[in-house]
Amino acid sequence: MAEGEPLRLSEENLARHNELLGDIEFRQFTCKRCWRSWWKRVAMRKPVSKCKKCYKKYDALHPNDEFGVAEFVCQCGHTFTSRGRATSACSCYKCGALCKVSRIIPGRKEMRGGGSGNRHSCDSCNGKGNCPNFKPVINFSSLHISTGSTGSSVTAHEYEVELPAFPHLDGIEETEYSNDSGSECVGVADEG
């Protein structure tokens, strides 16, 4: 590859790009001020996102505080979805056993389809209706307090990245000159 040529998409270049970014995961964020929730792909080392309405930055919810459409897997082998929290349990629609949440499905706020016709019954409402798991927002993210550590949290291998050369800038050199007030300035002069 010639110097200054853009990188081509290849498995090797994609793997290197992903390694530099670090591990990426889906995390849930909520804004108490705007009463909204959203999911976003973020780097594991910095799970922070900005609310699109109020522009405040928030830390991701702890995985045990996530909520939304939950997937349940029963010991009888039945897999089903229902509204829930990461720590809630729901009765199996086939055998009636109490099932723990296996995962919260990222990005899904509403149940798909017309529903199974089965009555929702979880440990929060016991099937009596008015379940808190159906609220649009259940838990709230903490406001992000910037520590200024982003620069120092960069991993060592990220410093070893070789930047491409810019051959079209080779003819440019910095020169010092004085302006009318007598102070020195740095400028760019073109050779040629």
C-alpha cells in the first residue's frame, strides 16, 4: 500500500479497527428530566450517552436496573417475552413456573405482534394489572460527571497506531515572523 492511500476494507483492517475501539456493547440510558429511555452502542470502558432532548450526558444503567421487553426461558423449555426488569420474574405461560429474566432485549420498547392472549403475571403485579413494568421509564441513569480521564484512559496499544503520511503537505514549512505589534507569530509558507 502506498503512503497516504486510504485503508481498504478487509478483515484484517476491520479487526485492527475494532481492537483500537475496544469492546462495544448495547447499554440502556434514561433521562429523568425528559422521561425517556434509549439504547446505544458504547465502548465498555466509557458507557456514556447524551439525551437528544435536553443534551445532558448520562451514565448507562447498571445491567440489573435495565428494563423493557424481557426474554424468559422456562425449565420446561418454553421461551417467551414479556415486559420486565432484569431482576423480575414472570410465570411461564405453559406450565406456570416462575421464570427469571434471561435477558432484556436491547432496542425493543414494545412487544411485537398482537400478543399471545396470555395474561401478564410477574412478581411485581401478581397478575392483578397496573404493572409497574409497563411504565415507559422505571429506573433512571445518573448524570455523567466528567473526570477528564478520557485521555489517560486510552490503552497503551492505541498510542502505537501509525498515522498515514500526508505527502501533499511535504512542501509546507513553518516560519516565524513578527506582526506590526512586534509579537512573534508562526505561519505557514509554501515552498515553491
